[in-house]
Amino acid sequence: MKLLSVILLCALTLGSLSAQELTLDACRHALKNALRLNHRDSLASAYCHLGEYYAYRNSDSARYYFEKGLSHVRRSDVPLYCTLLINTAETYFAKGDLDEAVRCFRFAYREVERLQAAVEYQVTALSSLGVIYRRQAMPDSALVCYTQALQALEPVDLPDEEMFLLTNIAILYANMKRMEEGRYYIEKAMELVERCQDLDMVMYACSTAGVILGHLKQYDLAVTYLQQVIHRGEQEQKPRFVLKGMTYLLGIFQKMNKPHSIKDYLYRAEQVADSLPQASVEVQGFRETQFQLLTYLGQYRESLEVQQKLLQEPSENAQVSRDELYYRMAQNYAALKDFSQASEAYEKARVLADSLKQATLEDQLSKWTVKYQTQEKEMEIARLRQQQLEQQTRILLGSMVAVIVVFVLLLVIIGGIICRKQQKKEAELQVVKSYIEGLERERSRLAKDLHDGVCNDLLGIGMQVSFLQPDEASKQEVLQLLERVRQEVRAISHELMPPQFKHLTLVQAVEAYLDRLPHSESKKYRFMYDENDDWNSLPESVSYAVYRVLQEWLSNVWKHTHAPQVEIRLTLHADLLKLLIVNEGEPFISASSSGKGIGLTTIQDRVKSIGGTLSLTHRDGKQIFELSSPLS
């Protein structure tokens, strides 16, 4: 029968090794492809999978691959980045380095919060921190972590994380000897088995349920749960869960007083423990259970061998203190009638216990002294900080007064500058208006002299010439020449003579002016405006300035271009008057040109006198002149 068991165990081991080798080959093949492609995401993912393969086998190898994954992962890939952080922290916990595990889990939790990652990462980090605090005999800190995790889970449905958290809470209550409350939480966790996708969580919950039910003397149900964990762990190639389930099951068999079952599972568990890191939580827990059960079976020497191994390979994951370990060794030596060794072990246990108590007392005294000194320093720091705050307040008040004074001075200076600029602008405008008024007076005088003097003289000469007796052809030629000169002088006088805008609108004045211009096939004028606009509402000064600008610009167009047609448009919109003149041909002057001629200068001065703006552009072979004048 025993031979059959060995054969079955070997067969299972060979099958497990074959499956493990296939999984490892697949992970290595994925890493090889990622290295060939040199793709960051693929590399990080391949290293993560390799680390997860070694997570239950070799903590150092697992950490190496997780850290390699962290060196390649992009922070924007939040799920993979958070997974690698949490898995790295788990390797320190599995190795027994609890302080480093706490540091890593805290960092992972801060990163999860900063990146606003999914709730499951937050819950996993908090739950794992709670487990470590529980192992460090800090149940209050563990409970705080579990409470935060429960609050995070309230608005979401995450059965895997909820099962893990409820199982850890159940273990916390069980360790505090509150088994009924522990059973309540583990039963709540077991209700999620059907919905849980993570087999690790299921095995973790089942093994915990077996332990708690065993303490409550519900042995049959406890054995059923633990055997399920062992079977599932072997199927899924999770040796850590297999060993944990066997260790718990051995404790149940001891309570049930089943030595044959104990011997069988001790042998099987020994094979599994040899394949795991000796400092891991599962191996340490098994070794401590192992030497106790060997003592229970009367195998004192075998028990002493295990105890010696624990002394030679100390681990932070050890649950049994060294003084208690020596005490148990003394019991084994006494059972073997080796009283000298028993006495020596007892003495070591006593010394260690006393030294531990002394160390604890000294640690408490040191902590009290540090706390007292820290309190004094904090009081001194608070006093200095108060003085600093008062000084900063005085400096701040002085700075505020200085800023206010400077601000007022700046306002005064800026106001003065603006006022001077306004005065200068008004003075320049007055000069322009005076210049325009003088120019208009001179134009009026010239127009009157031309009309009353030259035109009448030419008329008189023409009348005298008409009474002369020379031949009729010569006389008619001279008369025609005089009449043409008189008409040109009369046109000039009319152009110079300002229109009476008290009796005419701007549109009527422009129409009259265009009618007086010579028209031909090569010179055409097209005037457009909206008859529905209220042209009588224009101020006389604006109408007059726009009229003169129109005259001056059309004279330039006529003089400098050969455009066959000129378009003139007047528009009136609310408080804005626009004059648009469009002619074909190359531009004879630009908007930015200062111009040497008097005409352009006069145009600019007139536009400035009415507060208007001038725009000259050339587009599609046409020159566009645009004047805009506000009426408000």
C-alpha cells in the first residue's frame, strides 16, 4: 500500500513537472520574442509573467523579473505598472522581509491613488498591508487597512478582492481568539466562491475556513475544505497552497487524534516543503508544526533535528520565538533522558526570555525618553515657528503697504501719461482741423476768383471777339477755344467750391460731382448706395470730409491708372459710415506709404480729423480703397 502511494506521488510529481516545464517554456519564448522586437510593452508583460511563474517557487527569481518588468513598463500602462508594484512587494513578504514589504506596499498604494487606478489595486494593497501588520502583531493598524479597503469596495462588485479581504479579516479575529466572529467573516467569504475567478483566492479562503472550523471542532467540514485546497493546489501547480493546506490539515488530524493520517501527510508535506524557499511563510509554518507533531508522535530525535534546522536558518516568518523553541527542545531532550542537554536548553530558554523582557523594558524606556525629548523639541519648534510666523506677518504687512504705495504711484504715473497723450492727440487734431479749415478757405477764395474773375473775363473776351470782322472760320475757332477754357475754369471753380451740405446730402453731392466728370467708353463711374438709409442724419463735418477724400482719390485714380471702370459704394450701418472705391490695375500707392504728394497727406489728415481709419489693399488685379468713419 505504501509502495502504491509512493508510485502515485512520483507520477503526480512527473506530471506536474511536465506541465510546469511547458508553462516556463511558454514564458521564456514570449520573453525571447519581446527581446527580439525590443518592444517595451511586450518586455514588461513577459517579465511580469515570468515573475508570476516563480512567485510560488522562488521569491528571489520572482523579484528579479518583476523589477525587470518595472524598468520597462510605461507609467501610462496603469494596470501592468500597478500589478508589477504589488507583485514586487509580495516577493519581500514571501521572503520574510516584512519591513521592506511594508515600504513597497505603501509605495504601491500611493501610486495607485496618484494614478487613480482601478479599485481592485487599491483593495489588494490595503489588504496585503493589513496581513503584514497582523504578522507584526499590530492588529489595530491591520484593522485600519481592512476598514479602508471595505469602504473602497462598497460602490463596486469585485468578488475576488472582497473574498481576499473578508478572509484576512476572519484570520485577524481568529488570531485574537474570537472564533465566532472569524467564522462569520469566513462564511461571508465562502459565499463568493462561485463568483470568484481567482483560484488563489478560493484556496486561500478554503484553507482559512478549514482552520477556523477546526478551532470550532467542526473537524469533518474543516478536513473537507483543506483537502479541496490541497487537491486544487496540486492541479494548479501551486505548491505554497498545497503546503499550507497540508500544514493546517495536520493540525486538525492532531486534534482528531489520527496518528496514521499525520504520518502520511508529514511525509507528503516534507516533499513539497523541499521545493520551496526555506525562509517562506509556508515552509516556516510547516516546520514549526512538524516538530510539534513529531514530539506528539514520540519521534523526539526527528523533532530535535527540525528544531536545530530552524535555529540554524532563522527567518522573520518564524511564529515560534527562540526562547520557546529552546524550551520545546528541552522537553525533547528530557523525553530522551538526556538531562544535561535538557538543562542547557532550559537555561538558554530562560536567558533568552529574560533578555527579551529586558530588551522590551529597555526599548520602552528608550521610547519614553525619545518621546519626552521629542515633545520638548516639538515645543521649542512650535515656539520658534510662532516667532517666525509673527515675523513673516510683519514682513507681509510691510510688503503689502509697499505694494499699495507703488500701485498708487503707478496709477498716478499712468494717469498722467494717458492725460498727456490725450492732450497731445487733441492738440494734433486741432492742428489738422486748422490746416483743413485754412485749406478750405483758400479753396473757396480760389474758386470765387476763378468764377468771378477769370470766367467773366473770358466771357467778355469771347463777346468782343464775336464782333470782329475777320473771316468767319478763324473767329469760330477762337470762340470755341475760349469757351472750352471757360468751361474748364468753371469746372475747376465748382470742384473747389464746397457743396452746401445744409441743402444737400452726401449722396446727392457725390452724384452731382460725378455728373460733372467727363465720361467716355474708357472712363466709367458706377455709384452704389442704399436709398433706404437715412443720409440726412450724417454730420455735416463728416459728409464734407468724406466728399473731399472722394474727390482727391478719384483724381489720383484718373491721373495714375487707366482703369476702364471705377466702382464707388457708400454704406451706412448704425454708427458707421463706409466709403469703398474699387478700380482695376496695378496699385499706384500703398497703405503703408507715407507719400510725398500733397494729395495723400491731405486725405490722411481729413480721415484723422473725423476719427476714421483708412485701408488700401490690392486683390485679384484690383486696388481697393476703404474709409471707415464712426458716427458716435
